[in-house]
Amino acid sequence: MKKLNHFSHPHPLVLVEDQEMDSISTIYYCSACHQRVEGSSYNCSECDFCLHKSCAELPREINHPFHPDHPLILYEKGCDQYPGFKFYRCNSCRKRYKSGEELFFYHCSSCGFDLDVRCALLPNLITGDFPKRKHFSHQHSLFFIQNHYIEPQDQSCSACEESISGPVYCCFDCLFFLHQKCFELPPEIKHPSHRKHSLTLLPNHPSHPERCSCHLCTKAYKGFIYYCSLCEFGIMIKYIFSEHKVIKNKHHEHPFTQVPRPFSFICDACGTDGGYCIPYVCSECNIAVDKDCTSLPRNILITRHDHPVSHSYYFFEEKEVKNRGCRICQNEINAEYGCFHCPSCDYFVHVDCAMDKDIFIQEYEVTDENQNLNQINLGWLIGEPSITRVLKEKKIGEEVIAIEIEHFNHPCILILCDDVKDEKYCDGCRRSISTSFYHCAECNYILHKRCAELPRKTRHWAFKQTFTLKPYVHSKCGFCCFYGGGLIYVNDVSGGEYCISCFLIPDTVTTSGHGHRVFFDHRFTFKCNICDNGHQKKGAFVCRLKECDHFTLDYTRLTLPNTAWYKNDEHPLVLTYRDDIHHHLDQCVCDICEESRDPNEWFYYCGICDNAAHFLCVLSKYPFLKLGLTYKRGCHEHHITFVKKNYFHEYLKCSVCDKYCKEVFLECTQPGCKYVIDWECRLRIWKSKGI
């Protein structure tokens, strides 16, 4: 029986031949390449560790044609080389792997170049058959790979912008990819849409102030184009491959026929100006559409609405439409042209808005079982409720209210209470309590009634993925960027963390600080009028009215508490949206930091004492961390607790960086142990370790 001591595993591995593997009913996956084990393998008799025979015999160092400058070293975990990253990619197939995932990688420490073992051992490597060819569009030679492991969703062709599939030419240093058919495109063609002159293949499209778009689809140029510089006429490569004179769409009862010559028109399917291009027409319905709309789906799912939405070429005449504004961009929808609408709601959206890559989820197929679109809800009815058991109920009028419950995040019984006597904070959202709440008399655990009733699993209008409600000691919200503790929603795919307060804000909202309705524009790139520190990464809330001059807000301002206390102030400070009292700039001063204030920025104010302050000066940098919360996590052998600095800690130094602690720090709860770490110092350590 052949045994192997492998560097990646502490126990000896035993060789299992082909015939022996056939008799084993358990399915094993190789710890090196994550592929199912078939054929000979090395197995561990003490645990489930298993390696293909070929993976177990991989050389520790190789010279690879994809990276000829330096040798590649075999590691059992690719993440060991990237301690500050949550994900890393194979430079060949572009597949993304999570940190901590058991997977063999070949790595170049000098260049940060990585290959998973599948790509490192492509069949061509054994024969050395990796032909290289030059292409006029790229400065480096390109490898030709007949068979590869590139996932279609991970990489697109630089010429046609379509997903990579089939034989491909690659430059791994530049992440430049070309389909074989795109690599072999002729440098010049004659096209029936432009008979005057030949069209020349250009890897970089020209830039003009107007009409810089494809003449077949009117979309902005992407990738390679065939172009006539004399007439400024251009066609994107993808339409050269997919050009059809007659197109049949299963969602339209008649075929669309391509018009032989370009002309100006407005697309009847989406209502956008087609410009001067080649349309497709349906003579039976007397409509003209652009190329993209010939394949427009009938019913789709979008992130912004809980029901499927259906496409129609005109508004339903029998339905009175109250609001003809698009519910995504808020601009008017022309009733003479097509749009998507919800049959059961007064909900209409432009075709371009609904089909946006950040909004569109998928096509929805109507069957005999789901043909009633009104009964399909994609929103809150996804997962089980947070309340695991209702122990006692009370009927008030027609409403039945749970007054004693059990909650998934607390072991004791929670009782409903309406009496708010003093300042309390919810252990779910970490905001102050001012309405009905559930509380535990033994543990002083408190939840807003709204927070206690949240679903464990749900979706959000800004994302395509689902979210799970989880308890966290501390977390940085991906919307408002504040650190906080309690209950948060975690993206089931990306792992992104979002506080409850931000998560529950709808995509259209009216705030006290602005009299008009603002809506979330995911494409908006403009700095916030309130804080002047730039927009957030997912867009901003915008008012489209001309008199508001594109007023914008981010999540941070939308979730500010209406009132706040600062240290030992006698009165609460009220969130104020404009300083109309202190007219002169020299009078607009923060009474906490004594720095100047912009009178147009939001601030906190006490009218009795005439005290005004920046909202960050009042709330502090970490307003939603739960002080006194004790936990244990890696940085110290004992439990530690959150403490807010006061005059008793004026000269307290961090045990790690030996600098004075700032606003919040962590203190050891063990008697006699003087371990202290500043919160920002702890954050730097976690960031360096990729936590």
C-alpha cells in the first residue's frame, strides 16, 4: 500500500487505485482543485482529506508560459498570500475565491500572479502547445487557448463585449481577451447599411460631441467597431455576427423585419429616440423598434417592485393611470410608446430603466400555475419571522397584537410596552426608543416593535440577492458607513452588512429637511449638498424639481436621529436643516469644536440655549456602538468590553500602539488585567488581517 506524506496535510495519505474508488459509495472532492474525485487518489484514513493522484504529485515550483518572467510556487491556500483581502482571483480563468478557502494555488510573490491548479495544468501545458500571435489591437502577444476554464460571467471579449466561450486569445498580464472569431475579423468590410464606402475595423472608437453611437442600435460604442471616418458611420462588432433580416420574438405574435436603409424614428417598444439608424418593423402592428427591443421579454422581475412587471406597447386604455412618471427615474412616460407596468399596482417604469443591469433580475415565464401576476410577491414574504413564538395576544379593535413573545436573538420572554420613561436604545437598530417596544425585565434587552417583527430573510430594492437578519457585536453599514451593533441584514452572496435603519428606507421618501420627494438614483454621481463630502458608492437620493437644483442626500443624513443629547446638556438638541438665525458666516460656529459651520448644512440646535453644533460633533464618530457590550475575539485572551472615553480616561494609553485612547476603546473585564486597545487601533489590525 503506497503512502505519501504531503506538505498540505498533517496525516499520511494512502493511494487508492481506480478499481477501489469504484467500490466506494461516498463522493469525494479533491482539496487541491475542488473537482469530484474520479480515478486514483490519495486519501487520509483519519479525516475526509482527499487529493487526485495528479494533484498530490504536483511540483512545488514550475515555470509557466502564462508567466515566463518568474517561477510559480505551489501553496495550499491562495489567501495566505493576501492577508488584507476577502477574495482573490485566478489570473487565467478569472474565477473568484474566498479567503480561507482550501484550494491549491500557484503564486508569484513578485508580481502577485496566481493560477489555480486547473489552469496551471491545462492539457496544452503538457505538450507545450500554447501558440502566441500578435494582434494589431494589443501591444503584447496573445496566447491561443482551445479549451479553458474561464467562466462566461467572469470575463468578456474586448472586441464584441460578449461573454467568453469557446476558443480564445488571451493576454493575462493585461486581462485582454478575444474570441477566436473576433481575432480573425477582416480589417475592412463592405456593409449593406453603408454602401458608399468600406468600413474599417477600429479597436478604439472615435469620440465626437454628437452621434457617437452605433447606427444599428443607437447605443454608445463599446468594444471594437467597423467605422467610416468620412461619414462618421459606425457599427459595433456584435451586430456583425448577429445580423438578421427577420427576427422572431416569442413574446410578440409577428416577426420583426429589418428595414434595408437607416432613417430617424422613435422606438415604439421603449419610447427612446432611435436617431438615424436601421429599425425593425412589424407591418401587422405598424410599429418600429430598435435592434435590442426585438428581443424584449414580456414579463420580468426587477429589484424595485415586489410583483413581476409586464411590457405593453401602449398604456391600457381601460385603466385610469394616476401617475405617468417612471417610478425609477421619476421622468415622464409618454403614453404613446411602450413601457413596463404592474397589472395590480399603479406602477410604471421606462423600458430602459427596467432593463438596466442593476435593476433587471430575470425574465419571468408565465405558466398555468403562476399566470395570476397579482398574487406573486417577491418582497417581505421570503423567510421566517424573527418572532419564534407568540405567547400572549391582545385584541385592540380589529387588530390582534402580540404582547408576549420569544425572539430568535434573546433567550428570555419579551413583553410589549408603550411607556417610555427615560432614554432607551433599541438593541436591534441602536436608535432611541420613542414608540412601542418589547423588553426583557431580567436582562434589560429592548427592541422596537418594528425591529422585533422583521423577517429573518428578505430582499432589498437595491439588490438582486437575498438578505439574512443576524446579530453582530459591531459592523460597518454599507449604506451610512457608521459602525454599530445589534441586528443587521447580511447579503447572502457578497456578505455586505447593512444596519436596520438604512435597510428599511424605501427608494422614494420625503424628509423633514426637504419639502419634496427624493428618490434613489443608482446612476447619480454628484456630491451631497448637505455634507459636501461626495456621494455614496451606490448613488444618492435626488430631487428632480428644477427649483431644487438637483438636491441630493445620502443614507447618512436620512438616518440621523431627530433629537440627540450631548454629554450633560440640560436640553435635547434638535436636528435642524438650515440656519436662518445666524445670518452671517462669522456667527455660524459649532459650539463644540468651535470651528465654522456652513449655514446650509444640517446641524443640531437647542433653541433655548442657542447652542448649535455639527451633527458629527454631537453624535460622535461611533454613535451606534453599544457601550458595555462584552465579547471575546482573537485580540486578547480575556473578554473585553466597549467603553466611551471621559475625563477619567484622559491619559489612558492603548496597550498595542502606546498612543492615547481617543473616543471609544476596548477594556479587559478580567480583574487585575490592564489590557486596553483603542477602537480605531483594533480596526486597523482587523483590516490588515482581512477580517
